[in-house]
Amino acid sequence: MTKRLSHLNTHLPSTAELLTLGGDERIELDAGQMTNRYGRRPLPNREIFSFGSATASTISDIGFSAAEKLRQRILQTLHGREPEELYLEEIDRLRTEFIGLCGLEHIQGLELIVSPSGTDAHM
């Protein structure tokens, strides 16, 4: 993802666009329909029932709102910084938060791996 965002200084693509970066061809959007391989858009749609993997589901209002808040926070801290540096800080922040939410911070040597998808994690 950092390679695709390396040209940034004070601008980020929309939240919907960011949600489709960094994955494989399953989440790439068809230019005409603006849907992925499963017919899903990177925007909430209450009329569509969510099922299957994240790729085959529609993002919830809550999930999209959280992604937009993160995008806004990153925009506020991006000025004059390298996108890769900020990306790595966010990954570390997410690791720490997830470990804390699971109550696992007491485990010595615990490492949490962040992967673009379950498919990538299995490779």
C-alpha cells in the first residue's frame, strides 16, 4: 500500500478508494460498475445482506464511518511526513490496540502479524 501512496503529501484518495487499495484482483473495482468481482461497492448499502468473506460483503455504516475517521486523522498528521512512516506507525498502533482489547499484553514475546487478507496470511 505504501508504494501506491508514496506520491502523497497532503491529499488522500476518498475512503471508498482507499478501501480497495492493497488487495488482490478480487477487490479491484470494475470501472463501469464501480463494483468488485462479487458485485460489491466500497460503500455502505443497507439494502444488501452481508454474507461470506469480507470481500463478498458490503461494508457497514459503522465500519465505513470508522475508516473515514481514520482517513481524516491521517490527513491531519500527514503534512510533511513520509506516507510509509505514518503507515508503519498506524500498523503499530493497531497491533497495540488489538493486543490490549484481547487482554494479551502480559504475554512476553507476543507478536501480531498484520496481513492484507487471510489468503495472504496463509501464503
